[in-house]
Amino acid sequence: MKQPHLQNRPKEIISQFVEFFNNKDIAGLIGLYHEDVINHRSASVPVRGKEPIKAMFERVFEKSEMICRVENTFGDGECSILEWWDTRGLQGGAFVYVIDGKIKHQCLYSDMRSFLR
């Protein structure tokens, strides 16, 4: 019988995600995603699939110098939660669902008021 808690390792995948993000390693980031992943940011339309997410990261890294600082991570089963802040003042959280060792669904929430202050 498959042991999903051991295979999915959501907290470890979050750590890898933050490392790849801070190094602007798009290939590393995309390697963490499931083929039919959904990336949903609270204020925008969900992005579906690895190629559109790759294009999204290319735009983000081209336009800004964001560095993700981890405040807390929590994990249980297939889900991990990341509380983060950016060196420019943006704060947020992400719910990450890991299936078969890959990010299947990612939901990002950010506090734009903290950034605009």
C-alpha cells in the first residue's frame, strides 16, 4: 500500500520551491509541478498547466526582484501552508497540495496593503 504522507513530503517541496524561487531557477520550479497543475492567485484567474506557469514565472522574474522569506510552514498529509514575506514588504500565504510528489494545486494569497504602505 502506498504511503501518501511519506511520498508527498509537502513541507520539503515548499522548501525546494522557496530555494528555486529565490534563485530565479525556473527549470527547478517547473520540475516541482504536476503536469496538470493549477496555480491560483487570489486576485487573478487560475493558471493551468506547466507551460503557462513557466511563462508566468518568466514575467514575474523579469519585472521584479522578489525574495521570499519564510515566516512559517505547516504540513499535514497532502497539504502544506507557507506564510511568507518579501523583502519589499509584501506579505502572504500559500496553500500547496502535493500529489505523487508534485505540486498539483497552489493557492496564493497576498496582502497588497502591506506592500503599498
